[in-house]
Amino acid sequence: MPAAFAVGIDLGTTNCALAVAPLTDAVTPATAFAIAQLVAAGETQARPMLPSFLYLPAEAEGLSGPSIGLFARAQGAATPTRVVSSAKSWLSHTGVDRRAPILPWQAPDEVPKLSPLDASARYLAHMRAAWDAAHPEAPLAQQELVLTVPASFDAVARELTSEACRIAGLGDAVRLLEEPQAALYAWLSDRGASWRDQLSMGDVIVVIDIGGGTTDFSLISVNEEEGRLQLERVAVGEHLLLGGDNMDLALAHTLRGKLGTIDEWQFRALTQACRDGKEALLADPARADFPISIAGRSSKLLGGTLRTQLLRADVDALLLDGFLPVVAKDARPASARRVGLQTLGLPYAQDAAITRHLAAFLSHHPSPTAVLFNGGVSKSPMVRERLLQTLSSWSGSARKVLSGADPELAVSRGAAYYAQARRGGGVKIRSGTAQAYYIGFERAGLAVPGMAPQIDALCIAPFGMEEGSEVELRDALGLVVGEPVSFRFFGSATRRDDRVGAVVDPAELTELAPIETALAGETGRVALVKLHARVTELGTLELSAVETADSRWKLSFDVRVQ
């Protein structure tokens, strides 16, 4: 059965969302799909967002099984050790086994646990079930599906996201899209053809996406092709585990002193309560405070609850001064010397100042002329004003603000628009590689005592190489098989004119992580191969060494092409 709908899926750190639009000849704005979920014990309602929380009840509670959504999030304030949260951040954490049952993190032994992969799959399966119940004639797995991921997700996190889709019964056809691009697609959808009246040739848009678990920066340029304005994603920031989760934790530390002595279990509950308070205050500018209560540890029923207030002044001061300080253009994130022994946990950014990370990102790229905000935190007018103030101070001129899209639902709506645009009729953002990539090779020559062999860098993927494209290097190289060898890789975001096969001095490039491996084959044999590089639909770069049609080696160079 052909697909009837374009569906955008936002698998968020703190909230998930679905947006839908009919697949017709015309591109139409997508609308939010209300997701049925447990909102209280025994009460189910459909809401436009599904909180990314999974509650694992104890047998004594008499619940039918794990729950996902609003009720699960509420249980985080009462029973934090039984609630899975931030699964998306754990899915991108290279320091843990993301297939191992580790969540809820550091929960007692009696609490059942899930892997970050399984938790993500369960969120997707919940959304699929909610959709299928509402559209039995058009199952979700048979629709045109686009799921969003942070622009800074590496290849492994992207592959795990795709695997979660398969586990959830969505099949192999789900396409991945960078979240900042999705946010801009939502803006384009709302503007229609008039977007070309608001942007001009030479404009550079910075998308500032402050999500629950990550902060993403992307630059999208406005170019002209055959007399028409076109959009191209030219840069994305590094993976930055900094967002709403950090803010919730900081607010909890602020209120901890008002409550007196509390233990670690109570502090987790306080952090969840601060999350609820922050979202309520950001959603309602007229609200001055939010009541905070957590269970006490007293055996007495009365007087066992600790209470305080989260004030708007606390939220605004913390967000502005702690996370968005006004800094100079040449500011850089602070990096303290790390302690030799640490507890395991999410690798949050050491410097919480988002503006310093933004300054570091923009130092390598053209100054933006327009800005698009995304993420729930950006709903605050004070947050947007502080970021605009900082950007303007760096260049001395104001930025165009691309406003209008709901920052909490824009990503899912933009993903649905992209699904429609792939069928034709909509605007597509070009998003080739934002770096050129190179592999090191050893130059043949006489051995000289005390001198290492000369290493040159060979361009295997030029800047701007489009997704889905493949190139072959013209000249053959010798590939050592059958014994341990090292492959060195390099990148450059500034060398935009190197073509495939160009030989470059590695000193002019940034060295990436090497690959230590032993390729299958007769020990010590040197195979004459040609290198093939391909940018996949997932936005990763694959490198293969081809000897014959039936003899090839994949070098596992699956870097995120950012």
C-alpha cells in the first residue's frame, strides 16, 4: 500500500513528538499528532508531546507494566530511581555500552534496567502504537518517515537510532535528518514562497538549538543558482552535551540550600521537580513562581514533605548569567584540569556557558546575518534577547530573527515537510560534507636511520560532497593485509578547493582518530587497490579499498561528515 502521509518524528531527550501532513502534489504545513499516554494512574489522554520518560513500577504497585509519558515523568519526582530519562544522551555516550541494561543509571539492583537502545526503541514503539490505533488503515511503518537527530551525532549514534527504529517495528526506510535543519524546514513551511522575500543572497543563518540534552549549532548559507535562491548547510558544531538537563540540575543545586539536608535520592526528585517548574515558567511568561515539593525521609505521614518555591527570578538569573553570559567574540570554553578518578556518568560539557561555545564555533566560519532559535528553552523572551544581544556585540550590527515556528514542535513539523519535499515541490537544504577528508599514506623511498617515513595526506572526500554520492580515486595504492596496521585520517573545514586525489601536507590538516586493524588476507601481502569513498544517506563517510569486483576491504571509516 503506498504511503498516504509524511510523518516527522522527533525522538527528543526530554520530549518526543509526531507531526503529519498528507502526501499530495502540494506541500502543506504539518500538524502535531496527539499521542495517547498515561497522564495519571488509570487515566489516558492524548497530548501533542510525549515526555521521554519510562517508569518501571514495582510489583506491589499493581500497575500493568512500564509506562511512558506524562505519568512516567511525574513519577520521577516521587520515585526517581525507577524512571529512565535522558536515554538519547546515553545513546550518544561513547564511554558506555549502549546496548547494555544500564538505565535508570545507578538504580538499586532490584530495579529492572534497560539499555539506551532499548529505551529509545520503546519510545518509538509507543508512538507507533498510538498512531496505528488512530490510523488502522495507514500503519506508521508504511508511511514516509523522517526522524531527527542532533547535527552533532556521530556515526555510531546515528546507526543505533536507525536500529531502534527497526526494533520498534518501523522498518529500514526511516530517513534521518539533522534537527537544526528540521527547525529551518518548519520555518520554510510556515513562510511558503515568501521566505525568499525575507532572506537575500549572501545571508548566513545560524540555527541555535538548545534542547533537553544537547545544544546544536548549524550554519546555513543562502546562495543563488540559476537565478533562484538556494539553501546550503555549510557547518555544524561539535557534539555538546549541554542543555535543559544541565539547567534542571543547576536549579536543583540552587534550591537545595533552602530545603536543608537532603540525600541523593531526594536530590534526584528535586531535579525532576525543577524540570517541571522550569518548563511551566518558560511556557507562561506571566507566572511568577512554581511550587516545589519532594517526599521527606521521615517515617511520619504528616510533615514528611519538603516544600519550597522555584521563582521566575531564579530561572531567569540562572539561565542568563550561568548559561548565557555576555562574552567577547574571542571567548572560548573554559577547560579545567580533569581529576584522575571519576564516577561514570554522562560526559557533560565542562563549561556551561553556551555563549562561549557559540563564540568558538563561529570563530571558524562567516559571521551570521540571521538567527533561528529552537528548543524549549528558547521560548523565553529573555533567552532570545540575551543571545541576540551577544551576537550583535560581536559584529556591531543586529541580526534578522526568523521567528514563528513553535520551538518545541518545529523539529517534528520540519521533518514532515522534508518528507514531503523529497517527493518534489518543496525547498531542500543542500547538506554535503562540511569538511574535506584525507587519508595518510607512506611515500615510497629509501630508509634513513633515525627518520620516520614521509607521510602525505590524500583527499578522499572533498568539501561539499553530497549525501548518496560516491567517488573513486584514480591512482592505485598498495594495501597491506594480513597483519596489524594503522590508518591515519585527517580533516579540514577550511580547504574547500581540494579535489579527490589531491596530495596535501598533513601539517595543514587536523588529524582525526586513527584506525588500528588487521585486514583479512595472506600475511604481509600488499594488494593493489583503488579507494572508493561514499557519503551514505545517514550522512557518514564510508571508505573501501577495491582490488577486484570480488575483492574489497571496508576500512570502517564511519565518521560523521560535519
